Amino acid sequence: MQRDQPDVSEILRTVKEFVDDITEQLGGQERYHAMCASYLLAVAGRELALGPTLDANERSAAGAFPDDVAELSARLRSGELDAQWDAAFALVLDHVIHKVRISKPEHLHPLHQAV
């Protein structure tokens, strides 16, 4: 069954546009709060749009590596994954790129901005 319109991404976009419109009229702490709200709405929109695909790509790339970041970190620190260093490095780099793509994509090199 089809969902009613607007969908969640459209709602987020509309609220973000509203917050962006009123931000210029605000000052001090209210302006800061509006800017934070706008940023978080954008993050939520990107998470909805990109998150499932990025998560699936990351899971398929992980292969034999642990899914848990703490466990992966411990195994890297212990030297257990030294023989797989290049693959582990690529996995961690992709994980960081995934996080930045959601949180602040404009900070990525253009090579890493596209999904």
C-alpha cells in the first residue's frame, strides 16, 4: 500500500527550509539553535537517503573482518590483522568516508562525495 505524501524525506526538507528561512531573522542563541537544527535535519535526510545503501556496501566489503568497530580496533592494535593490512585499511577508510558522507559531505574530496 502506498504511503501518504509527503514522505519523511520531504517533511525533513520542508522543515529544514523553514528553519533556514527564519534563521536570518534570529540573533544570538536562537540563531545558533536554528543553525544546529538545520544541520541535524540535513544529516537526518542524508541518513534516510544514503544510510541503507552505505550500510549494505560496508557489510559486503567487511568480509571476514568483525562488524563491531571496537573489536576491529582491538584486533588492529594487537597486530592480529597485520597480514591483511591493506584490506583492513581500505575497510576503515571506507567506514570513515561513509560517516562523513552522512555528517558533512562537503568536507570530502570530490572523489569520495558520490555514492
